[in-house]
Amino acid sequence: MSSNKQTNKAWKYNTNYPSLDDLIKKAKKRIPKFAYEYLAGGCNEDVNLVKNTSELRTVELLPYYLSEHKGSDLSVELFGHTYDAPFGVAPIGLQGLIWPNAPEILAKASVKHNIPFILSTVSTSSIERIAEITEGKAWYQLYHPAENELRDDIITRLEKSGYDILVLLCDVPSFGFRPRDIRNGLAMPPKMSINNILQIMGRPSWALNTLMHGTPSFATLKPYMPKGLNMGQLGLFMNKTFSGRLNPEKIAPIRDRWKGKLILKGCATIEDAESAISLGLDGLIVSNHGGRQIDAGQSTIKSLSPIVDKYKGKIKIMMDSGIQSGPDIARTLAAGADFTFLGRSFMYSVAALGEEGGDHMMGMLKTQLHQVMDQVCCKGVRDLPNHLVK
């Protein structure tokens, strides 16, 4: 097993589950069908969900076998912090529905592995709890509220909790059409059907852990939600609270107020990248929401290329959606991204292994990425573009 140059110790993972496929099979047996399909599914016919990974894997690397190589360094500097690896945990909604206490599990593992964790507005742990776990080093992804008063209050909470990096989500001007979630009652408004209850009864470990940690809820939004909402009223509240499209007029006052780094997530065109730069943003995450919003769009790796060609060095360019493994991370970095984020891979691991899931996946990704870099004779993360087959 490879050794981490920064920490001088092995990256450990559960060798009974050495691949993502192993974890997916285990997760499928441990969580209710409605939770698994919420995690695994895309929108419409899953076209972009599949393209994200399949087109990323057409990227090829050149190995230089006869060159001198004294080892590979995974560390990377980003926004003034040196992380131990060039990947982080992407924001995911309703994490606690997939596995109880999942955001806290992943936040703790992120601190241990010194990688960034992004908390979603619609996740199941609060701003304050994740700040406590990460000592204020987490990032926060904002679904822009319809009302400025709510926006300002959330930002105040972030400032008080010590967050320094704010991620603005731009790719949800409308909720994606997701047939599985509609069928399972997880669309807005959600409902708990007899079928879902039977699924829960068939997954006792998930049910007992949910009982122990409590019914998952939108923890960050609790202070703003009227008490006693039924499922239908909750759906109406969410639609009303987060309706509307992000635009420069909404971004400008946030940029004026926010003293930390400001990131645009969901960028897919050079036009939006240009707007982000003109508004004074510090970075962007090329993303299509994991293939969950627009089936007729491009894969993220195709969106990345022209943005890198035109704006590399002018703004930090990151990518998520479709990245599943260490080789995928290497491909993305070789294609010009400065950093990467993964979502589903971490959640499959937590669903499969519970408290050990975050640590397992992070260790496995580091081991996989290190193997690729050693194989192609790449000294550091920033050198990976030199190995791109063009």
C-alpha cells in the first residue's frame, strides 16, 4: 500500500470492499429502495448521468516508464489551504435519508484526511454542527432563497460559525424531473407510502440507526420552518422558499458582503464562467448536479474543456459529477481542473459501512490516485496535464 508523503503513514481502507461496485452492492442491501434510488438516480432517462462517467473515461494518460521518479505527492494548495489530496466531498441533499448521521460521518472523515467537505442547504446537519466538527473549515453550498432576509440570516450564521468558503448553486432554476423519486414519494411534496414502510421494515439496520439519530430533516432550515408542517405543507414551503433563478443581480450583494472565498457551482458554459470572473468570484465548479437536472445537456468533462482553455489561471476551476474513483480524479485533473469533488461514491461507502464509510472511501481514493500517479511517473498533482493524451 502506498504511503502518504505528508503524514508518513499508510492510507487504510477495508479490503473486503476494494471497489465502488462492492460498496454499491452492499449499500443496496442495507438501505430502503426509495433511499437507494434517490442516491443512484438521475433525471428523465438518466442519459447525462451515464455520460458524465463514460465520457470522462475517454480521457487517457501517457506513462513515462523510463523517467526518474522518486514518488508522487497528492497535496494541493487551494484558497490558501494545503489539502492532503485534490478531492473533496460534494454537497448532497437529504444525506441522513440515505444513511443516518451521514453528513457528520463524512465531515469527521474529511477533517481526518484533510480534504474539504461541502454542506448543502438541504442536507440533514446544521451549519453550526458541521462547523463544530470541522472547526469552521467546511464549505457551505447555498440554495439561494427567494427572500433576501433569509439569505442574509444564513450568511450571518455562516460568519458566526467561522465558514470561509461559500458556494452559490446556480443549476437548480427548476427541480429536476426524477421519475424514481416521484414514484417513491420523494418529489415535492413527499409522502410515505405503504410500500416505503415495507421497504424500511426490510432494512432493520437502517431503521434502528434512524430511530437512534432521529427522523432526517432539513436541519439548517429548521429555524425558518413553521412547526407541525405535514408533508404537503413542507413541499409548498420548500418550493416557495427556494424558487427563482440565480443571476448577477443576486450574486453582487453577496459578493459585496462575503469576505471569504465565493464559488459558483453548476457552471457549464464559458459565458457563465465569464460572468463569474466579472463578478469577482474566486472559483467555479463545473457541474451538472450529478446528472440530476438536465438530461439534454453536456457531460461535465465536455463542459470543462472550453472553460479550461479560456480561463485557466484566471479563476480556480473545479469539477464534480461523474467522478467515481482515483483514476477518474486523475483524468479530471489531467484535463485541466484544479480540484475535484465526489458525491455518490462517498454516500455509497457510508450506506455500506456506516461510521467507517467516509474513512474507507477517502483512503481508497488516495491509494488509487497515488497508484495512477506513480504508474505514469507524475511527481505532483499540478503535473498531471503533462500526461494528457491530446
